[in-house]
Amino acid sequence: MEPFKQLTGIVAPVDRVNVDTDAIIPKQFLKRIERSGFGQFLFFEWRFHENGEVNAEFEPNKPRYQGASVLISRANFGCGSSREHAPWAILDYGFKVIIAPSFADIFYNNCFKNGILPIKLSEEQVEDLFQRTAKHDGYKLTVDLEKKSISDEYGLSLSFDLDEHRRQFLLLGLDDIGLTLQHEDKIAAYEQKHAARLG
């Protein structure tokens, strides 16, 4: 995983509560065995009509949100079944930050394991971001993980809380295996000592 320190990116809104993992990546696309290539199926049933045409009314499809890397949504984002394909699809599409009032626990944990920063803000703060996104074409946020801050070019300045362990996880670009390998020398020493005892 790449280290995450700071990001300035266009914001795209998905103004819905209880966005579940089946909406994020529908079950018919879970048969793929690669971790990449899922972005094309993100929000598939909302992004496209049944005939395959692009749904121009779905906010992230609008030209002003193309290239967005920050996603804002409402409460309980990522609920439903615990498919890791959901963060894979979000990241592959280009989103590196998700801001919402709350997240489903398993989805929230999976974000960190895949290099995505999920940020919890109050309902009022998220509502303000929706309004700012609607008001300014190509609205951007700067998210600074080192300072745990969010800002824009119109005077917005917010702070967010994050568990320090998870923060370091992203700052260093580590997944579970990478975290374990930080202690490779201690693991090797233990194995040598243990082998000697058995020998």
C-alpha cells in the first residue's frame, strides 16, 4: 500500500443513508479473483440504467465530479454483507477518502486494510460539506492525515478523530502483512531460539 499523508481532491456526493455493500459492488461482480478492476462496477445499479446507458442523474456521473478522490455520504455507509470487494471497488474507482457521519464496523476496518481513509464527522458537518459541494463547481477538500484536519479554499477548517494505530497504519502504508514484517528481525530471532530448543 502507498503511504497516505495528505490529499487534495475533488469531492463527489452520494446523498443516501445506509449505502450497503451490495449497492457499492453488486453480487454479480464478485466472481472475479483479481483485486483490481472493480471500479467499473462501483454503484453499478445507480450509475447505469437497465439498458446499460449511463444514468446522468446519479451525482458522481456528472461531469463536475469526474476525477473525484473524496466521497461524501450519509450515515451507516458500508452496511450489509462484509465483502472486501466494496473497498476494492471504491479505491479502484479513484476514491481515497470517504467522509460520513458513521460507517458499518467491518467496512470501516476494511478501508484501512486497503489504503482508504474513512472519516467520521457530525451530521451537521457532513451537511455543510454537501452544501459546499453543490455550491462550488469542482469543489475540493484537502485532507491532512498528519494533522488530522480537513480544509478548503473557502475558509473551511475541521479536525477529525482517528485511532492512532489506524492513523499510523495509513501514514506508513502498511497492511496486516506489512505491519507484521516490521517485526521481522524479532520473528526470525524467536524462530531461531525455538528451533534451537527443539533441536
